[in-house]
Amino acid sequence: MERRFMELEEKLRILSAAAKYDVACTSSGVDRAGKKGALGNSLAAGICHSFASDGRCISLLKILLTNHCIYDCKYCLNRRSNDVKRAAFTPDEICTLTMEFYRRNYIEGLFLSSGVFRSPTYTMEQIYEVIWKLRRIHRFRGYIHVKAIPGADDSILDEVGLLADRMSVNLELPTAESLRALAPHKSRDGILKPMSRIRNQIAASRQSMGQNARLERAWGVKHLSNGLFNEEDYRRRLEAEELFKIGAGPGPGGGICDPASGEVRPAVPERGLDIRTFAPAGQSTQMIVGATPESDYHMMMVTQALYRQYDLKRVFFSAYIGLNEDAALPDPGSPPPLLREHRLYQADWLLRFYGFRAEELLSEERPNFNVLLDPKCDWAVRHLECFPVEVMSADYEMLLRVPGIGAKSARRIYNARRFGSLDFPDLKRMGVVLKRAHYFITLGGRQMFPVRLEENRITAGLIADGRKKNWELSHDDCYRQLNLFDDMKLEAVPEAEDFAKSAGGQL
């Protein structure tokens, strides 16, 4: 028994470290209360993350099913040609880890990805077996995020989507040419096909509940379903997709064959188990930043197209870390482009919640973001003809474009000004960052400080505010994220004063 535990612990060390390059700082996106006879819940407020020294995500158990892979992507640590220690979990081992970690309050959910072992379909069958056992045998109601493997059979993707809260397919690189150069075993069409399948299944599920087929965004906030619907909707959708097999097995009206085990189970689960929509927290994707020469403009145009065509919940950006030596890649010693990644995330936020378009932020003549200014401030100083904005009369969309005013503070301003006039202290209490906003707004025709609308003058002031933060983003070795398992003082020898405080209960 002890040997088996040690083997499981070693697998966890290897496969959690291998998963840390997959970005998954995701909110849960669903509300699911606890239930008698089951374990866990999920809150739409989201899951925050902290990373242990071995790569584990403390709030999400973030692991690979296996780091064996039949592909040889040049940018990947787990590529076939790399000499790294390999390991693989069994489905039961992942279930054990998830349930035991959840009971100890170490995690709030599971993020499961995998290298491609044998074939994409075989790998997805193993992933499906994991989450089927978690949901149906262990009755786990916590959050589950699953990476879909491009090339897997559509039927297994459909089954996984009915059990997972979120699914994602990594686009990896923004252009088909870069993908061919760095990942010759993958294709752009092969990646977009499962994204289309997941989008269509999510839309069908929403429509079956009488909801809009696409994600609804209003006032800077996304509205999502809690992911439950009735048995009749479930049966009708299965019939429409030819997944409901009459007479195929036990259960009312037939059954569905579990592709992982060959077991035929009821098409409509027994009462007491939730029947869920398809991936109620939506789907996401990830792109690598800095491994290939594409500009920020190209990446943002691709991001905008993904949101419009595939109805994604989120696009993640991952700064390339030089892990492998290859002529087609930056040198292994090159620092990761963390500030560039940060600017892309800021621009992504503007696309999703502030009503900006990618072509407003960048162009072919100006293809990269300003490293000294965030994208919103940079847009504002280049469009001073739109400012100053009168806070008491500007529409909501224009308030959103003022640097220092976010979606929440704009909504508060919009509601509060109906009941009386506002002043600058009121704006500060509402969350407005006046050290940026005061250049661009007036209240009753009056500025907070007399400032000329000159691009150079305003730019100098904004750069001075953001210089320290920009330096910290580019020099990540100057700080580190605190976590539950590491403490810089643990290795220090206790002093006499420490013993005295401990004895007196002052520590």
C-alpha cells in the first residue's frame, strides 16, 4: 500500500509539473449548489489560483492524464523527441486524487488535460472515463475543465461535454503557417473542427432551455445559465443528434454505450442525478505569445474572430518560455515576453467588456502595443478629439472608453447621476482611478486639475504612473506569488525571540 501511494505521489509530481504551461486561470461560470448524497458545488464567482513549487494549482487540481505524446511539437516540453520522465494516471487514480483533495479542502475543482497517447480518440476516451466516474460513481458536483483533443471522434466529444463544465481546444499559434512550422502533426482545420462542434452543441443546449444560442453580454457582465434542464429536453436533444439508441440497452427508451468501458447505461440518468447542459461554462482556447513572429495586431484580429465565430468564453495568452533548443524557436535563455502577454490580456478585456474592436486598437501601420502605456490609455491619447468627456451627460459606451473608468464604475455613474450631481470624491468612491481619468473628464464643465489636451503632456503623466508596474512585469524574478506550501522564512533558524513569542502565544 505504501509503495502504491509513493508511486501515485511521484506521478502527481511529474504530471502536475507538466501541466503548468497550460493556462487555466478560469472562473467557474456556473452556479451549482451542494446536494444531499453528492459531494461539492460550483460558484459562478470563480476560482482563484495559487501555484505550488511542483506546479500544482492549489484551487484547481491541474494535471495531465499522461505526458506521453505521439506528436513532436517544437515548442512543447512533452514532445515525443524530448528526453523527459514519463508517467500516466489511471482514471481511478485521478478520481481518488480529486475526491481526497476536495474532502481536505485543497481544491475546488479539476482541470484535466493530456498528451496524445496512442490516438486522439483513445486519449479522449480515457478522459471521458475519468469524468464519467467522478460524476456518476463518486457523485462529484465540483467544477471540471477538460481539454478537448483535436482529431478525437465527435461522439466522444459530445459525451464529455455533457459531464464537464468547460471545454477548451488550444489553437496554439495564430496562423496556419506557424502551426505547420512548429507543429507539423497538427493542422488549423483539425483544431477548428472540434471548436465548431463544441460551439454548436453549446448553442443547441441553450436553445433547448429557451435561451439565446450565443453568450449574452450586457453592461460589461456575461450572463450564463446554471446548467440544468429537464428530462424531456434531454431526450429530445439526444434524438435530434441520433445519440438516443432505441433498444440498445436497459433504461427507459433505450441506452447509451459508454465508449471507455463498453457499459450500456440508461440514456436518461436515474432520478436524483442532475441532467446537465453541454459545457455550461462555455469553451476557451489558448495561444502562445512570442514563439513565432506574428504581431500583436495579427493576434488581436485572430482573437476577435474567435469570439465572433466560435462564441468563446475566453482566449488565453501564454508567454513562450524557452524550453527546447530549435532553430525555429527563440533561444532557450530568452526571457519570456511577460509585458507583451499582459498587454494582450488588457486588450482582450477591452474587446470583451468595453466595446472596442481590434482594428481600433492597432493597425497594419502600427502593429504592436505600446510597452509604456496600457491599450486603453494609448487609444485615448491618440484620439484626444473625443475628450474631455462630460461625466454627467456622456452615454455609457463613452464612459467605458475613459481611462480609469471600468465597467462597474461606469455602471455606478450611469445609475447615480439620475438622482443628483456628482463631484470628484464621489467618482473616487465609485471606483474611478482619478490619477488616469482626470486628464479625460469634466464634471459640470470643470476639470479636476487644469490640464491641456496635449498628447505629449498627457502621455508623460500616464507613463510616470505605470512605470513601476511595467518594470515588475518584465522582471518577474523580483517578486513571487505566495502559496500555501512555500514560505521564505521556513528554512531560517528560529531565534530566541521567536521561541519566546511562540511560548507566549504571540506567533
